[in-house]
Amino acid sequence: VKIVDEFTVTAPLARTWSVIRDPQKAASCVPGCRSVETIDESHYRAVVEVSLGPIRTKFNLVVTVVEERPPDFAATMTKGEEGGRASSVSVMTKLSLTSAGPDATLIAYESDVTMVGRLGNYGLGLMKKRAQTLGREFVANLQRRLDAELATAAADGG
Amino acid sequence: MTEGPMLFSEPNTIDEAITQLAADDGAKCFSGGATLVAMLNAGLVQPTRLVSLANIAELQGIAVTPDGRVRIGAMTSHATVARDRRLVGGLGLVREAAAQIAHPAIRNMGTIGGAVAHADPSSDYPGALMAAGAEVEIACPHGRRTCAIDDLFVDYLTSALEPGEVITGVVVPAPMPGERSAYVKFSRVDGDYATVSVGVRLTWADDACAAIRIAVGSCGPVPIRVPDAERSLVGTRLDDDALRSAAQAYVDATDPIDDLRGTAEYRLMLIPGLIERAVRGALAGLPGASA
């Protein structure tokens, strides 16, 4: 399944990039992300919980940054599986940032999701919609995070 | 995610059932099992306990209340609803929907309470009951409440039921003189989930539409009603132009998924024709209506 979407946040490009590229900050914006740990500069381990009505699951993921051109492009490969290996998922994502004014950044992404196992069998149409909902929640969380950072920076006189 | 066996119990009262559900986070209600057992088999859900509602008397049967409303107990099978001759006129769509759910074996097994609680927007009852204007009776740990069915469906497979709450029945408003209804389902093959479904309940009086509810199923996270479009039809003779513009409002309000039953685009193309078919079907036989 391919998911293509874009959205605009109210923050300068450099700051948006710094939040997205900081694993702890970015993970705090991912809906259902329970933990993230840095393996090295380009590898991270994360645990993400996802639910769809009565169906609840937890994925153990490894995120690899395969390409990066600061401050406006990153490509990541995310692979993981549920506990018990009932389903596995791999996601190739390309993310690009474009300045849309002094205080606005356009974030465009393209994800190619492959899901195998019980959840893959269940229906990718529904999973795609769920992913879009999660995407919107991520955007809302990211904006909140950026607002908080800008407020702190302003308070610090920066 | 549990190790060890799944427990099973069959309480005799709703209070006992709620106590058992409240005592175990991983417990689930078991009504007919038509969907739940399939999900268990597919490994999609792993409850620690199934609390069967089969022995609870108040969940059984269909009854007409003194004011003419029809109360369908939560454990009433689709087959029983499909046979009930009291569900006619404005209530006929509930019977038509029940009769079109899957196959006879599943209609003997599945229940209205289970189907409503599962909140699958592509199943037949949710849209039909929204068009019928039904209310849902709910037993909670601290008593009873009712919920308009429009407020019950929240998202795909997600209802407004809180943990530990159990649906005890579905109540459909009394049929009024001049009321008609229809449920139209478009599916790839007989017995499949709907690609698109439409339920309509309307009142025809003085040669015009006096009231109408239309719900479109299988085209978004919950069945869709567009009250403005419904209002635009009141006072009309439900002629082609009026229906066409109302149907367009429904197309604009829905957000279907692509799946093996049809692409989102295909579903949107089906909506106007199915709304027209449902309305014409409801009007059929009414003197003076442009069916």
C-alpha cells in the first residue's frame, strides 16, 4: 500500500527539521509510540502500539535512515514485527521539507507499506485509512511540539 | 497476548455478566459469535475470557411496547428479525437488512446486539438502524442508559460503548401512518458485505415527503447521514431533481476505502443510484407517489 500525503506546519524549516530528526522528539509525536532507543546515528529501535477497534497490537520496529540530506530530505526503512511474529511490516518512507514562508514548512511524505500476516490478511484498505488517521494525529502532535519549542525559545530570548 | 487457556462463562443475569467483564480487562462479550469466532480463528483478537450472553432472559425476543415502539432484544438472531411480521411500513427496512446479512447459517447465529456492538460500517444493521432512527439500550456497571444509534458509532469497529458496558436491546420508533422504508444493498455476490448500502425511512403525506432519514453504509468509518440533504427533501415529491441533489450531498460527505469490494471511486459512483433505488422502493405502491 502506498500512502502519499503532505501537510504544513507553522514553524521555520530549520526548527521543523531539528524536531523531526531528533528521535526522542519525533517519537513523542508518533501516536502509540511507547519507547525509542538510539542504536547509532542512523538506526533506532522503537515500540509502537496500534489499535483498530477490538484488534490491538504492539510492533517492535527498527528504523534505519537510509539517506539524509539536511535540512530537507530523509529516507527511512522501517521493519518490524508483532510479538509472536503474527504479522510483520516494512515501510519505506521518503520525507521532504520545503520552506513555505518564514514561519511555515511544507512536509511531504510517501510511504510504501508492506504488511504480512494476520493484519495483512485483514484488509489493507482499512489499514490505509487507519494509517492516514495516525498521520493526521502525528501532524497535530508535531505542531504542538513545535509550538512548545518556539514558546521556549522565545522565553529564552532566542 | 495471553498464554494459557481462554476462560468461558455463561452468567444468568446482566449484572453478573457486567461483573465478570469488569473483573477482567481481557474479557469479551460473546453473543452469537458469527464475527467474533471468525476473528478468533484469524488470530485477530485474543480475549482472556468469553462471557456468553446466551442465558440472559432479558436479551431475548422481540416485543412491542405500549406506545408502539418495537424492542428487539440484543440476543435476537438475524433470522428471527428477518421473519418478524411486525417489522413493516416504516420498520420494514430493519427486517430487509436482517434478511440480507450473509447466509442462513450466519443469520441463525449472529445477533443484533453483537452486530451493533461490532460497529462495522460495512455490515447491514448499522446503516439500516440509523435510517430507522433506532435507540440502543445499554447496561453499564452503574445502571442503564440509552444511546441514539447515530451517536453509538465512532469509527471503524469502534463504538461509544465503554469497557464493561453491554447492549441489551435495540428500540425502533413506532411506525406511523404513511410511513415506508427500504434497505438496498449492493454487493459483489449474494451474502457478501455491502459494497454500498442505503437505508431509507420516510413519511408520505398530502402528496409529498413529510419526513425522511437516509443512511449510507460501507462508505466511511461509520454509516453516513446528511441531515441537511434530508431536510432538503421534505416538502418535495421526491422527484428526480430533488433526489439527485440530495444524493450529491451524500457523495460529498462520504469517504470510502479502496478494498476488494470496490474502489472508493466506484463506491461514490454507486451512491446516487442506490439512494434513488431505495427511495423508489420505499414509495412503491403508495398512491400518488412518483415511484
